[in-house]
Amino acid sequence: MIKKEMIAMLLAGGQGSRLGVLTAKVAKPAVSFGGKYRIIDFPLSNCINSGIDTVGVLTQYQPLRLNSHIGIGIPWDLDRNVGGVTVLPPYEKVGKTEWYTGTANAIYQNIAFMENYNPEYVLILSGDHIYKMDYEVMLDYHKSHHADVSIAVMPVPQEEASRFGIVVADEKGRICEFQEKPAQPKSNLASMGIYIFTWKALKEALLALSEQEGCDFGKHVIPYCFDRGETLVAYEFNGYWKDVGTLGSYWEANMELIDIIPDFNLYEEFWKIYTKNEMIPPQYISSGARVFRSLISDGSEIYGTVENSIIGPGVRIGEGAVVRDSIVMQGSVIGANAFLEKAIVAENSDIGDGAVLGTGEEAPNKAKPDVYAFGLVVIGENTSVPAGVKIGKNTAVTGATKPEDYPGGMLAAGETLDKAGVFS
């Protein structure tokens, strides 16, 4: 019988609705990050760097690009005869078929997969955070405390603690109370949604809660284990960790990569971040181009000016164009003399010659003010923006747009333009 000490279950089925048009046709973990990477590369790289060679990736929403990216796990050395990476979508069962309805329900529906490896421990991960963590160190902590459940926690400013699920622990690290987004937090230790369970405790909880609608780890499984008197401990993590769940935090995390001494270094030799690399030529920067404090990925051609920006693979930036404080993803074309400021341009989009993105004063977005904010212009994938038009701040554009879609050649701040049926 196969026996693994610890396997990982990676929850990667989320829609990521707060990323707006960036996740209209792709799961959040498959969204580009840092030029050539995708968000899921970070937990997958953490797994192999931590010595975990068996990973189940649970997918659901728009999984095509995610599945294609993961493949058989070659970039992460997870193409194993025993173990490796396995994509786990919902599947038809005898009697009924159901989607994953919560984080714990998704794990419950894959008990058979986990039993196949007879693990001592199961690591539960989210597929949409940017960080580096040695899960082996967390496992050692779990063992030394003889814990049934270990929860990774991170100190947050006390004034922000009410936004998080808060863990209250004693001086030995044992958890004595949970508070879900409390008005008066008793601690500043926020749960990171990273758990290590003994297999016995996890299986017991999942079976006991199998009829619970929308079964979730934070709301149901953890309280269940706590109420049964099992040993729950808090593992404090003090490294870089970023939830890129909003357009603002996503943009900010990308911009932090180009600091002279970044808080999060993509290129550390001892803790590599692996990804699926296409066979493309190196980047080309013409003699007339100017590039300042930017990440330029392979296959890109730069003829204009790039400042404080992240440029993905195979991007072309035309002569006279200025790209500032922006993210331009794989395969997009920025026309000659175009101007971009605080723009996020998704994959394979075409910004026409002389177009201006990010102009004028800010105004709240009329359709989704909580999503399209932060002064950003967001362009969905496979979108074309005509030559010469101007687009204001806190806006979103998606689809094949034409000059007549821009009254007076302008899309005002706070407006959305949808020619791809994303908002309908």
C-alpha cells in the first residue's frame, strides 16, 4: 500500500469575482502575476521546495487554462509515478452529482483520493495567495505540539484585525478561542487559511459534517474540532504573504516586485518559484526605448518608454508609447504613441495607436464601485481599444470595442464598456 507522510490539497476553484474582468474567463489561481508567473505557481513551488511531492489541485470555476498550465506537473518536478500533481474537478457520482459547495466540502468529495496515499498528515492550501513558506517547518511545529490541527497565522496591525478571522492562543501556542471578523479583537493573529491536520482528525470531521451545506474549514471544520477538545495550535508566520483578492492588492503586489530591494524576491536561488515556460526568444529592447524600474519578460519587444511596470511574455510596446505604473500581460500589443498610467491590460489585448488609458480625475465606478476602484483602468483579455480614444480612471473595458463605443472619443471615469458579455 502507498504510504505518504504528508500530502497537500490545494483549493484552486475560486472565481475571484473581486478581480473583475481579469477572472471573467479564467480561475483566479491562473491569473498572471509578476510577468511570466501565475498565482498558483507560488503554493505549488512551496510544496516541492518543502519536500511535498503529492498534491491534489481542486478545480471548478473556468478550469481550462489552469489545467493546461499545470499539465502533468513537469515545471515543479511533480510528474511522479507515485504521487505528483493530480487535478481534481467535481465528478459525477452514483445517485447524485454536485459541485464543490465550500472549501471543506471540496476536500470531503475527494476523501478517496487522500485515502489512496494513507497519509499521516494532510496540508490544506489556498491557490490564490502570494508567499513563500516551508511547510516542513510547520509540520515539525505540528508534531512537536502533538497537535490534531495546526493553523498558520500571521500578525496583522491591531486596528485591521477586525477584517480577519482571528485566533487567540496561549503562551504555548495552543488555540483557546476563535473570532470571525470581531468588532473587538482579542488578538492580532489572523488565520491564513493554511492548515495541517492529522488524517484521522480531518477524516472524522469531514464525515461528521458531510451533510452541512457549504461546509467550510473556518466556519465549520475548525470549530467542530475545537468543540471536540482536540489539540489546535497556532503556527505563527512572519514572512511576506499577500492576498491578491482585489484589483488594488493585485496591482500593489505586482508593483512591490520592482522595488530596488523588493520585500518579495522572485529570484532567490535557495527558494525558486517554478512556472511553465514557453520556448520563446529573449526580450528585445530597441536603442530608442527607455526602461526604468520594470520587469520585462522574455519574448517582449520594447520600442517606447516603460516606467515602474510589469511586462509579460510576448508583449509589444510601440514607438513613442509610454507605459507607467502598469501591468501588461502576455501577448498584448500597445500601439505607437499610446499612453498608459495605472492600467492592468489582460492577455492578448490590443491598445490602439495614440490611445490614452488613465486620464483625468477619479470618479467612483457606476457598475461595481467596490471592484473597479484604486484609480485603475482594467482591460479584459482579448480586448481591442481603438486608436486615439481616451479612457478615464476606475474603468473596465472588455471585448472588441469600436470608435463609436466612445462618445466624443472618451470613456469617462467610472464607466464600464462590455462588448464580451462579461457583465450580463
